[in-house]
Amino acid sequence: MRPVILSARGITKSFGDRTVLAGIDLDVAEGEAVAIIGASGSGKTTFLRCLNRLEMPDAGTVKVGDETIGETAFGRAADARSLARQRRLFGFVFQRFNLFPHLTARGNVAIGPRRVLGLDRDEANWRAENCLAKVQLEAHMDKRPSQLSGGQQQRVAIARALAMEPRVMLFDEPTSALDPELVQEVLDAMRRLAAEGMTMVVVTHEMRFARAVADRVVFMADGAVAEVGPPSSFFGAPKDPRLQRFLRHLDHAA
């Protein structure tokens, strides 16, 4: 049995008098791909952002390995520098690509290892080239974002996250900003990462990905985990009535 690499306990978050997360628990094993699905407003993105403290939870703990995110080894709140270091345990791929328009694909991927990790130019470029190759962009390393399709730009963003050598990759609806014909190339890149054993937590509306790639699928509703299981039972024999309705709605929409 694979060891747990990411553990969330009691993650709670409110905005004003609206509870968005109501005490979420989730363990992710090393090398596991977990897909999170649910209706809009169910708290999926907020939960993802709470994992690496882009959003500060009101209560609960997140651990990567033996390290508690947001805390020092002595249980005190982490200062900004320590929290920045802890965030590097995660790679985060957003809906929007947020690439530097004046840099090439190689430059966009190499800038983090150079400025944050302190690698020299040659080593950072070598790492960038390897990460771009992992997402099938060997032929596009010297192109700027304006010369790339949306799917290629999102794959550069994935390579940029990989170049920081995170322990866990977080994806927030990585295909939602793409035209339909470009979605598959991004999903294929994520599929290859999962096959290579990258630990991944993916908020997605792509049920094909959840069925074919995820080791487990999580359904969130009303700020809580309503059901979780392997794709076969999750999609084939859902137990929670809200999940049953959600899947029926997807079938009708298709």
C-alpha cells in the first residue's frame, strides 16, 4: 500500500456568513491521481486553494509528508518566508495560463528554477527543456505565448509547475478556458504525468479524465465530501442521491 503524501483534516472556510467548506478530510497516496468533481459553488476550487494556503482556511490542517503547511516544526504559525518554501511542495496549474508574454516557452519554465531555486542559467534551461519534453513541446521551446495555441500555453504552464519539482500537483479546471478541440492535448499530457506516478489532485468537469485516469474520484456537495471511490463504483453504482442527480444531469447534457 502506497504511503499517504497529502493529508487534509477538518478544512473549514467561510466567507462572511456563507460556509464554503464544512470540515473536509482527504488523504492522497503518493503517486495517486484524485479527481474532484461537483456542481459550481460546491467548494472545489476553494478546497484546492486551501491545500497550499493560497486561501487561508478558518480551521483544519494540511500535511505533505511530515510537514504541516502553515506551521513551523514547533507548531507556531509559519512566517511568509517559511510559507513560501512550503508552497513549493505543490505545483499549481490554474484555469488561466498566466505566462510572461515576453519570454519563450523555455524562458517561462526556467524562470522559477533560476529565481526561486537559485539554479544557474544552463541548469535551469536544461530542466525547462526536460519538462517541456514531458508535455510534448520539444518543437516549440523558442516560441513566445502569442505564437502558441491555448492548449500549448496550458502545457507550458504544466511544465512550469513541474520544473519546481513539487511533491503534489494541483490542477484547477485546467481545460475550462480552452476551445473544445484543444482540451484533449492537455488531458493527454496529464494522463502521461499520472502514468509516470505524479501525485495529482485535479478539480475538473472532464468526466472522461476522471473515469480513465483517476485512481479515485471525489464528489463535493454543499462544501463537504459527499462520496469518494474508484471510478468503476463511483460512476457505475453511485450511492449518494446528490451524486446520482449530478451524473444524470451530465448524461442529459451530453
